[in-house]
Amino acid sequence: MAGFQEKNGILHVDDIPLPEIAEQFGTPCYVYSASVIRDQYNALKEAMERALPADRQPLLCYACKANSNIAILKLLQGIGSGLEIVSEGELARGLKAGFKGQQIISTSFGKHEAEIEACLAADILQFNIESPEELHNINDTAARLNKCPEVVFRLNPNISGGGHAKINTGKKENKFGNTSDDIMDLYALAANMDHVNPVGVSIHIGSQITQAEAFKPGFEKLAELVERLRDAGFSVTCLDIGGGFPIAYDDNEELLDLDEYASWVRDIILPLDTKIQMEPGRYMVGNSGVLLSKAQYIKTTPSREFLVLNAGMNDLIRPTLYEAYHGIRPVSGHNREIKAYDVVGPICESGDIFAKQREMKTVEKDDLVVIQSAGAYGFAMASNYNSRPLPAEILVDGDKICVINKAQKVEDLMARETIPDWL
């Protein structure tokens, strides 16, 4: 992975040897490369600049559910990114990181009153609407606060996108979005409301989409809906075309041709003459991070060898939740022979497994091991299961290093708990 390179037989993040990080901050911990995040953002930005006129460039809104650490948000805000949020907490993080309201889009599902109020108070750019109920809630809340926010309606095109079923969002059986007919009705409903301003349509069909052609049917349905809305006399000035761009979890994994994707935007979306927004998340940060761990020991049984790490499924749940593949490699010892391991953690669950029969360089007790491509949906989905403290998060930028989230201590786990006085 870019940003994580072997130097003198030792894996580094930028200019810092990973053993130095482990010695200073302990394991397990998440380690991120700022240079990788910048490179990812710039690669997408430049692809769009090559395809679209200078005055029609999209607003790239980082989908921060992938990794919402405020240092990561500040890094992206500093290079020109907008922000896509799905909760009141993510709004608060974005504002703390320096994003202005007009750089923020709310796409949350099941928006509640406090969240809507906070977004209205921050004067966010727009709400992406998932249902008639959300539209009514936003209009009613905006009326109390004397606001009139812009709203965009999410289209469910009944198109599958992405890998695992749990990250597909564009099929009719998914909870997300509205049919084209429903959006025609919602637009008409909103047009008669006093405290919302309907301005457009959004789409997002899933994640880890590797073929640019997969976006074409959704874009075409979006274009058809825009024409229907305009024929009915409605104004459509904004299109949010989502994200879904992949990262490489495997060295042999195919990546999206960004220029080919940008050509579909140019050919289908650009002629609709609207503002364009995009929501890249995993793409921005996924390959920027690793989960740095230590080998507790090797357990040998008659059928296999278990590489037991001090990181568990509470630290990185994607392999358990999605059967997701993550590259795994030792930090040093790369000249050793190859062995096959079941790579597991210490959690009291059979599902606490990162890889089965994974061939990798031989690992010995106390060796450092990294689980790669962990910058997205790693720490963001971590938990205290088995009463395990959350790991630290470390950001490296060249030769600079900072703890951007301190590791929890065991006493932190009980700090908010109370024993009733009657016990």
C-alpha cells in the first residue's frame, strides 16, 4: 500500500518505522498515513477536472461514517473537501473540524428532531430525503425555527452495486431511497410546503464498485427522472451522484478507472445542467490505515496453526460482519518461509477471526503484525465487547506523528456506569 513501505526490512508508515510506534504507543493501535488521504482526494479531484469544465466541478463531500476522527476531518477540510454526515454526532465533529454549514450534506436515514434542529442551526447545505415522514419532520421543525432548507430526494433505482449484500443500497428491498413515482409525488408535496425548498435528486447504489459501467444505469435513471420532474414544471438544480468507489483490500484487486467513471458523469450528468455533488468515503481513507497488532503466540493443533493476535473483532469487525478480506503481514521477517495460519484474536467468540488458512511469512511470538486497509470502518465500528478498551489512533505525516485519539484504559470503561444504592 502507498504510504506503507518496507525500508531496510522493516515496514514503515511514511518515514516512521512501525516498531517505533508500537514501542511508544502500544498495541493494538490504528495508524494512518496523511499522505495517502491527500493522494486519494487529489486523484479523484483531478479525474473530474480532466473530464468536466472548470465551472462545473463537483463538490466532493467526504462520507465521514468511514472514519470520523476530527483530525482526519480537519485534514480533508484543509484540502477543499465538503462533508457528508449521517448523524448529529458527525455534524458536531464536522463543525469542530472547521467545516462550514454550507459544506455539509445530511444523508442520514430516520432523521430525528434533535438532529434536524442541529443541522438547521448549522445552516447546512441540504438534507437528502429518504421518506415522506422525513420530509414532514424537516418541514415542521424548520417552521418552528423559521428556516427553509434545501432538500434533495434519494432515488432507489433497483440496481445492485458493490460487493457484499450488506453494502448494497440500491435494490428495491433495501431500506434506502424512493421510487421515481414516489419522488414525483414528494416533489409536488414539498413544492406546496412553506419551509422546505426542493432542489434535486440523489443516488447511491452501494460500495466497492469496481466497474465504471455499473454506474451508467443509475445515472440514466437519474437523468430520466430529472426530465420527468422538469416536464411537470419542477426546478431541478442539484444532483448528488453518491460514491461507492473501491479501495484495494487485496494486492490483486481491480480498482475503478476514475477517468472512465468521470466520462459517464460528463456524458450523462453534465448535460442536465445542475450542480453536482459526490460522496466518497471508504475511497478517501480505507487504504490510509492499518491496525497494528502483536502476536500473542502461535497455537498449534493437529489440523492447523492459529496466529493469535492481541487485536480482536471488537477492534476490527469487518471480517466477522462482512466476511471481508484484509491483507495481513508481519512488520519484519519478510525473508522467512511461507506458512498458512488461521489469524484470530482473543475474543471469546468463534467468529473472532481475521483470516482462515492465510499464507504469509512465518510469524513468531511477540512479532508485530499489521492488518491492512483498515482506515475505513475500522475504528469507526470498534466496540468495547468483552470489556476491551478501544485502541489508540495515530496519524503520521512524513516524519511527523500525533496521537489523534488516546487509547482507552480499563477504568474508562466503567466511568459512566453506576451501581444503584439499593444493591
